[in-house]
Amino acid sequence: MKEKLWHKSYPPEVRKSIDYEKVTIPGALTRSAEEFPKKVAYDFMGKKITFSEFDGLVNQFVRALTDLGIKKGDRVALVLPNIPQTFIANQAILKMGAVAVQNNPLYTERELEHQFNNSDSKIAITLTLLLPRVLNVIPKTKVEKVIACHIHSYLPFPKKQLFPIVKKQMYKKVEPTDTVLIFKDIIDKYSNEPVEDKSSWDELATIIYTGGTTGASKGVMLSHKNISISVQQFVEWFSGLKSGEESMVGLYPVFHTSGFSTTMNFMIWKAWEHLIITRPEPKTIIEILKKHKPIFLPGLPTIFVGLLADPEFRKLDLSYLKAFISGGASLPEELIRELKDLTGGTVLEVYGSTETAPLISANPFNDKIKPGTVGLPAPDTDVKIVDTETGKKECKIGETGEILVKGPQVMMGYCKDEEETKKALKGGWYHTGDIGFFDKDGYLTLVDRKKDLIIASGYNVSPVEIDNILFDHPKILEACAVGVPDKYRGETVKAFIVVKEGENLTEKEVIDYCKENLAAYKVPKLIEFKDELPKTVIGKILRRKLREMELENNKEGEK
């Protein structure tokens, strides 16, 4: 790779270009199981699964899926939180050359129906609690069977002790039927002996859904090459950390690209212990920190805000932590200072996207960090800033423009959406829609988003999707959703609404209606009724104007 502005700021141990191992993630799992068979791969509420055991469970589930008719190239939908079955199923699907389709378990029936159909999924794997929702959807899709996972199946204690530890509503007893199979029942029937690894470097490995500005979520298609290279870029960035010796808290959900690549796959590659957290609540995280002393604590800004608000966290000796890793939303400088002053640990901001599997840039590990920036582009990753008008003129140092990315980790495209793929990938460059600039040392700063995507608690929220739901309400004439600043969530959703003449509508009615049709994190937290909404001369609602008005009102309120 040619010399770039940011290369001069690389730590000495980080290479500008990597000679990548052509090893898929299933291949990395087999290697880790051979080299570190007794190393704990997963710890789930005290239940420890070694790499050897984990590899065996993956082989068992490959056999189970094969007998259910799943073959190379078939799509299998996962609608799961972080539990052991999530990791077993993902790696089995990848190993047999099928495609692991990631679905947010918070999604409504409408959202799941779209994603099942968009991906042509044949089997869905879900939590027993979510089974009714999935069963309501599958008659409208190609899904033939549903595999239900009991949350108690991989625990070190009897299930009668489960309720004090997890929310009671998370456990639901389910009996098998012709359509519904029980994960533990089917996996236990099969041998854990090695099976053929059918994963192929250039073929599709996973589809991860991401919110967009066009309403329906888009399925980002990532190859085995994409996800392996992204992991190897992280490995290079953290040079010097040995394999088979460390542990990390798994806060990011696997259905999100950060959880899929930077925790699950990264820890498989490094043969590290993955400390599984199903519900990332401060008390749970604190107990894991005290017991396991992991070297990394990744999380969204909301996680760190919650921890800092807990007096017990502030009393902990966290000298063993080598870094806090933040991604998914900008981390306020005040929060960075608090974490560093309290613990002395490094606070690394990472920038990425689902479309880049996810790594684009990161602040250096054990080197110069610039608070407020998202660090330096990763090895073999080219980034340029172009003007937002034409998208062709490259901006000078310090000038803001749209961020374009080129590299081997960039996606194959969007599932069944050639039009959006062409918009996003032009001339080999991925157009992020984010606005930023480089400083003289090659550090990248994010300023804004070209698009109107809302990022609430690290989740991408499409304002158009919310608009469409609101427009369907019989009492609403016009509606427009925007992201407004929120100290805890980064951004939260606010809806501006014009009610039809002669109708009465309350804030509670609007929120309750949205809860029926949207995942919880997409539901507007703030409602403002207006007589009219600002529009262009041709009648298009000015979303950006509403956001600017809201920001101005917030400033006035702070005076």
C-alpha cells in the first residue's frame, strides 16, 4: 500500500500492510481448539466451555443442521441474544458453508418478516421467549423449521435457580412439535467428531442487517474473506497481546457487527475467554470485572455512563484493564476523562460500519491517543474525504467532507438490493454518508452524518421507517422523526407530528402505537405536536431544519 498521511502516526509494531492468512473463522476455531484445547472459550454465568468442547459442539450442530436439510449456501436466521447457543450456531453455520443471517431479537413481527424474506432463510433459531413472535411470522416466509433455545440449557446450576439471576420472563418452557425443535435435544443426538469445513474464502458468510435512510433495513453481505481480514486487522492493531492467555467481556450483541467480528470472531482467533453477558446491566458487568479481571472492556457510551453512575464501579481497582474500547456512537470527551482519571486505563474510540465488517479506524493501542478523534485508518484501509456537493473533489487537511473507504474488509453488497449497492459502492469506494476531516497527523474526526440516520445507544435507526409507521396512524396528517442529543443514549428519537383536523391525539397514544410496530430502541421517546412542519418549495419535509431547531432550543434551555 502506498504511503498515506496517517502511516507516520502508526505505532512501530503495527504494519501498514498485512500478509493475511487465508484462514476462515471456522478454520481459526479448529486451530484454537488444537493449540489451546483446555483454554476456556466461553463463560456463561459460571458455566465454562473449553475450546475443545466448543469445537465439538459446533461439529455436533453441523450434523444436526445437515440432517435438517441445510446445505452449503442455505440461509439460517438467528434471532438470539448472547447465549452459548448463539456462538455454537453461528460457527456451525459458517463451517458448513451456509449463511448465518443476523436478526435483532428486539425486532417486531413486521421487521422480522422483511428480513426472513429478504434473506430467503430456511430455518430460524430463536430463544423460547421469542418463539410466539417467530411462529407468527413464518407462514409468510420460506422458513420451514424453528429451533428454540432454552436459556437454562448451558448453565452450571439447576434451572430452578435461574429466576433470581435473569428476568423470569426470559425463561419459557417449550415442548417440541413438527415445526418447533429444541436446540439441546437435537444437538445431543450427534457425535462431536470433526466434520468437513466447507467455508470458502470468497463466498458469502453472513448477512447482518443495518438501519438505513430508505426505511426497511438492508442486509449487508459479508464474505469469509471480509470477516477474517477485519479480525486480522484488529489482531495487528493489538500487536503484542498473546493468544490463549486473556479474557474480554462480550458486551456487544452478536447480531451487531461489533459483536460478530470484534468480540466473537476476534476471541476465537486469539483463543481468548469470552465472558458472555446476555443483559448488559451495570451490576452484572461489575461482578464479572471483579471475578475475571479481563483486559478489555468494550461497550457503547451508554454502558460507560451507566457504570460511572454506579458508586461500586467507582470503588473498583481496575488496574488490570488495558483498555476501554468504545464504538457505535461518539464518546463525549468528558466521559473519556472520567474513565481515564478513575482507572488510568486507555480509552480507545473505534470507528466502523456494518459495511466494513466493521473496522475503519481506531486510536492506537499503547500509543498517542487524540480524544475527540476516531484515530487512524486500519492497515490496508484507504480513506479519503471528498466534498459533499459533487463527491469528486478530495478535501484538504482540516476540511470537512464525506468519508469514503476502500479496503479488503468492505462488503460484497446489499442483499437483493442492487440499487442501494450501486449508491454505496462507487469505483471501489464505500460511501459512508459520514462527514469528517483529517488533521495533519492523519487522525480522523467525525463531524456529522450526510444522511439522517439516527444512532441511539449504538443502534442505527431509520427515521424514514418511523415516519412511515406514524403516517399509517389514522389521526396523523404529517410526521417527521429526528435524532436529538441525549447524554445517555448518544441520540434519542423525537417525533414531530401534525394531527388531522378535528382529531385529538395524546403523546401516550403515539408511543403505545409505535411500541406495537417498532423495536423498543426505535420508539420515539419525545413527541412534539405542531400546527405545521417546515417544508421545501416542492413540499418535502425539512428533517434537517427540525433537527437544527431542536438543537437551538436545547442551547437556549441551557443558558
